[in-house]
Amino acid sequence: MSQNQWSVMMKGDEAYAGAKSYFYLKEVIDEIFGFPYFIPTHQGRAAENILATCTITPGDYIPSNMHFDTTDANIRAKGGNPVNCIIEKAYQPNIFHPFKGNMDLLKLQDFIEKVGAEKVPFGMITITNNAGGGQPVSLENLRGVSKIYKKFGIPFFIDGCRFAENAYFIKLRELGYSDKTILEICQEIFALADGTIVSAKKDGLANIGGFLAVRDPILFEKVNNELILREGFTTYGGLAGRDLSVIATGLREVIQEDYLAYRLGQINYLADRVQELGIPIITPPGAHALYINAGLLLPHIPPIEFPGQALAVELYLEGGIRTVEIGSFVFAHPHPDTGEIVHPPFELVRLAIPRRVYTQSHLDYVAEMLAQVIQKRKQIPSYKIVSAPKLLRHFTGKLEPILSSRN
């Protein structure tokens, strides 16, 4: 966190109700997001849970470009069905497309018509699209998505965990936005939606926290009641007052262009180093992480034996680099009709870059460790699950190597 964020922690107002820290956060959310109502939560997944609890009945469908892990799990936990409607070019890792996070508008409309709008309590889109390589969504596409949801009377929610990074990509890549400020682009984005879910640990630049913001006063009353039951009172939502101040300060800092340019620059630097090694990645790189195509890098390991997890383990053993698999261990699930295991389109390893922490030498070290790992990639063992819960198994599940010997 920044020195300003650390300093506001010392002035956090810990009053149970009417805390100054709450009103500071409200002021910032009003300015950037423009929603009249919001509730703070201890994390973004808590906001997801509250929204799902208040809206989903078993058998409902929630479309998005690509749901991320906790969103997917919160929908499934309520008996809903998460549905991904991303454009086909998102599944082509080696081609350049400026907005690979875009929703396929025709696919979205056809899906809603097929299941019926009454079975879709709300629709979503994730910016940037974390599950598909941290890829951004264009404002043109957001307008199209909003129009379709409105046509069917479906509330539109944005998963805005990395809203500022997405806005920066719009400024860099979308015609007509180069002269707009990040704040102006953010305001235009959220004006299209009925609500947003944000994890403040991402573009809030905070160590903890999140929020759910809405336009509908009736829905707000429902989520308020659920907040009090699960999280805390409406003015703190499971957080200390100082954390509310930290989030507010972080939200203002994250829309500064010099920070965003530095953020994207680090990812591009690491991407260049990794591609020099011949390691396949999702291109173009996103702004918060580099995504290695582990399925392509380790072709001897089938998806059912978790090539992404195998690479993540090897990186940690080789150089103490802690990454995360975003592939079959996270997203593989049985088909609701046939029971057959459905694997995600990619077996990825995400190298998320800690904000305002790494230097160039850190990134060089990561590249050096990857170089050492790929020299022995044919000897990297595959993995099997020893134990795992039904939902979000990648958080607490245990695996072991299938091959007993290691080189």
C-alpha cells in the first residue's frame, strides 16, 4: 500500500455507525462508480454471496463473459448455473485482439432467448476477464451487453475487481478514448450497469475489503439485511473503519495514469522475458498477471492430471515462486446432464504481480527460474487429487505426484 494509505489507517473512525471513514468511502464510490447505494464487505466474495443469496433460486442461469472462481462457486452454491459467453477469439491464445474479454453478443442473446429471461435473475461481465488471461472488455462491447440485458429486463452487474486496469486498456486501445481521463472512462463504464461487485484487494489497492453497489432501492434493502446477518452493520460490513479509509484512498490512487502505466509496463517486461525463452503465454498480456499456457508447455500431462498445477508446484520447488493454477483443478466440473467431466479451454498458470512491490530484478529472477524449470519439463510429474471439497477445491484440496521419481 502507499504511504497515504498507511497514514489514513491511523485516522480511521471506528464508530459502529456514522463513522467518518464510511462517508469518505461513500464519497469516492459516488464519484467513480455513480451508484446511489452500496454496502461494504470484508471481501469481494462476500459481496458475491450476498447478491447470489438475494437473487438466485435453484435452476437459474447467470451469464457472463467468463466467471471467475469464487463467482462461479457462489452461483453454484445457490443452485444456479454460471454460463460463459465470451468471444471465440478469447480461445486463441496466440493472436492479438485488443479486447479478448469481450462478450459474444449473439451468443448472449441466443442463450437468454433459449432459457427465458425469467430464469436469469441478473447478468454479469467481468472486467478485466481474469479467468481468460486478464483480458479487457471494450466500452463498445459493454454498451452492447447492457443493451441486451435491458432488452430482456435483466439487471446488469459488473464484476469490477480490475475496473481501472480495464479503463486504461480502453484509453490505450479503443478509438475515441485516448483523450479521456481514467475517471471519465470509469464513469462511462458503470453508467451502463445496475450494480457492481468489487474486491478491494485488487483495484482498491487494499489488503482487505470489498463492496456491492446497486441502483435498485428494493434490492438494496434485501442486501442490507443479508449484510447485517452475515457481515456486520451497514456502515462497516465486517471491516474496521481504518480499512474503509484505506479502500477509499486506494480507489483514488488506482485511477492515476502513472500508476497504471507502471503496472502494465511490469507485465509487458516479464512477458518479453518469458517469450524470449519460448514459453507459450496468453497474448496480448493483461495488466495484473502473466498467464502461461501450461497445457501447451507440458503436453505429456493430460488435463485430468493437472498440467497447470504441476508447473505451479515445480516453480515453487525450484525458486520459491508462488503462483496459481487456473485450469482443470479450478474449473473442471461434471456436466449437469451426463456427469462427464468438463474441462476449461486452457490449462494456465497465473503469475500475478504484487502491486508496487516488485523491482526489475525480481522479474528477472522469475524468468531465470522459469528457464531452469523448462529445461527439465519432460520430467515434471503429473498430479492426482488426494482430497478436496466439492466447491473451490483449489483453496484447500490436497494433491500428490503420480510419478514417484523426480529428476
